[in-house]
Amino acid sequence: MMPITLGQLADWCDGEILQGVPSTQLKSISTDSRKVDEGQIFLALKGGRYDAHDFIGSVAERKAGAVVVSNLTAETESFNGGVVRVKDTLSALQRLAFNHRRNSDGLFVVGITGSNGKTSTKDFLGASLAAGGQVNHTVGNLNNHIGLPLTILAGHENDKFGVWEMGMNHPGEIEALAEIAEPDAAVITHVGTAHIEHMKTREAIAEEKSALAVAVPAHGYCAMPAADDFFEYVSDRVSCELIPVGIGEGDVRAEAVEVIDSGQIRFVLRSDMNDSPEVLLPVRGLHMVNNALLAAAVSIREGITPNVIAEKLGQVELSGGRLQERSAGGVRFLDDSYNANPDSMKAALETLKISPAGGRRVAVLGFMGELGEHEREAHLSVGGAVVKAGVDALVTVGDQASLINEGASGIQESYHFVDHDAASQFLRTFLVEDDLVLVKGSRAAAMEKVINHFN
């Protein structure tokens, strides 16, 4: 966060200084009382299970420089530092982030949204843009109405690029995030079925995702896969340029795509630039090619040469739990446990299908959340995809995941277990060296616990 005075803090938060000298210099912000540093701003959020106003005493002990509060308590009144009172601390956080963004001279912001691939695309883009300057990017899952402001406020004066994920699960959320971020460019990775429980239809999801591109000014641009069902829909809604990318199609495209012996992907990067370098992605999955192309499209526009982009893409390290190969107990796991929806499940199964394996290919799958009335149909369809992928054995975990098993009619071996412990005990005797095991499920399914049993 850029240096800020107590007076600026109050102004940017639409607050009132109750205590402290307006010219007092402050550094950074925290909403976690356990992590407040000396001289830092503590903003007291109210949650469903906690009220951070209860921890003003502990941040005082940690020598916080100022607090932003909506309630006055005895601890607040005895706080030895700046005190800013606002009507609502969440709104104050968002206003502070908005004004921080507005005052970040020279920062070029790229917003990323989509049903799948946001984080991987962010990782690719952050790596390639770093060749042109310092990047402030989303960390972990900080991509919602609280996480995005915290990401923005974690930026520094020397940042040249902001690469910020924007997630949603209800209508109107992307528009609200875009108003805070004011993106110069956008990336839409995919319009799928994630969060369809709340959004009801893919058309509604497309409208929500496209709100990010709508927020981009006319002189900006949005990169999106040309093969996406809603490419034309987005094109009709936006005033900015829409850049198509894809395997064998688009302004930025991958040609001569092949899976090499390690399971990694190699392709030639083509664009309107003279250079057409070969790219070797150090990750698995053909669906990762589009994510890399989206990053390349933005990076080319921002002056990074294709040769440098190819080099950076080849060095990327994806965030945890996303098709990472892990060895445990002599077994090779493809850890894709971070999250799941029907589209990402099928992409992961396709990756399992094309990945080199000395032994059997085994899918260990948990349930998918936020599907609403589509829950049964979606889980059955994933079961069908298991069969189509030629998986040798299927193991499902948790009551809802039994529908995947039901949909995998005809598979040679399938097993279902009520919890991780039971599944892991079975897998310890069932799996043998050289088996390749995909582990995937929604975040709530916590499928990484299966792998952890082998460590």
C-alpha cells in the first residue's frame, strides 16, 4: 500500500477522525488482528461469526497506528493511535481500495474472470508481465468483495501491472468488483456451469462474466477463447476490442500442439508478431493451453515479445492444488483438489487420459457444489466422462459423489466410500507403484486429505 496519512485514510474511507493527527503517516492495512504490525492500519470488519471490533485491544498491544471502526467500544476509546469512524467498515474497505486504485499512477490493471482457469491464467499472466515491470497479483482466493480490495491495497508504488482475479457466485458481483478495480483490460477464461445453483442458466453466467469486459473502456481490450460458446455474446455487449485466442484459431493461437512424454504440453505460439517461438508449458492438461494463450495475448499488447513470453510461460509455477504431480507412498498423484465443477472435472479427466502412466489410471473424485437442481444430472455426466476417458478405476468419496459412480456405468472397477479415511485405507492396499491417480473435488470436499493420508 502506498504511504497514506490519517487524513487521507479518513477521506478515502468516507470517515471521520475521532482521534489522532491528520498528518500522521501510516503504512499498509490489515483486517486480521493476529497479523497487525506496528504502525499499520487495522480495519475492523464484521462477519457472520465474529466482530473484529472485539479485538481492538489486541491490535493496540501490537502497536497498530490507526483503527477504522463503525462501533465505539471502551477499547476503542482507550486506543493510543488514530481512530477513524465510518458507517460501515466493509464499505470503507472497498472505498479505500477504489481510491488507492485511482491514485496509483501508471498502474495498468487486468481483471480476470471465468468459470474455470482464473488462477492458472493469473499465474501465467503474472509470470509473463513480470518481464515488463513489477506485478501486483491476486494471492490465494482473495478474489471477492473483501479479497479484491485487500489485493489492491497490498500493492506498492513501483507496481506497473495489477493482475486481479474476480470471482462470483451471485448476480451483480462482477460489476461491483469492476467498479472498484477500474480495469484497463480484461480476460474471460470460460463461460461454464460453475455456481449455476445461484445463477440458474449459462446465459445468466455469461451476462455476469461479461460485466468485467463491459467495464473496460473503449480503448482497452478483452482476451477470450474464440471457441467459447458465448464469444459472440460478449462481443456484442462490449465497447472494447475482443481478442480471440485458441488452439489453431484466433489472433493469438497455438499450433503444432503435442503432449510430450512427461505429460507436459508443447506448442508454437503464433500471433501478428514476427516471432513464433516454441512454448513448453511445465504443467499438464490441454485446457492449460488456452490459459497460457490468454496470458500471451495480454502480454503482447503490453509490449512483451513472444520470445520472452515463451520463456516466462515455460518457467511458471502454478498455485497449489491445480494438476500438480505429487508422489506419496510410491504412488503418483495428480493433485487437482483445489476446486471442481462439471467443466473442470471433465478437463481433468481428459488430462488423466493423455498423461503417461506406467500403471493404471485411477480417478478419486469428490462431490461438486453449488449445482442446485442440476446436481444429479451434473454428477451423472461426470461419471459418463470417467468412462469416456478410459479410466481403469473410479473411487468416489462422500454421499453426493455416489452419483458419479452411478453415472460411470460400464467401468471395470468402481468403489464408493463415505469419507476420506475409509477411501484412503482402501487406496493404501489398492494402489501400486506406477499408478497415476487423479484427485479432484469441490473445495468443500477437501479431497487433498486423501493424498495427505499417504504422507
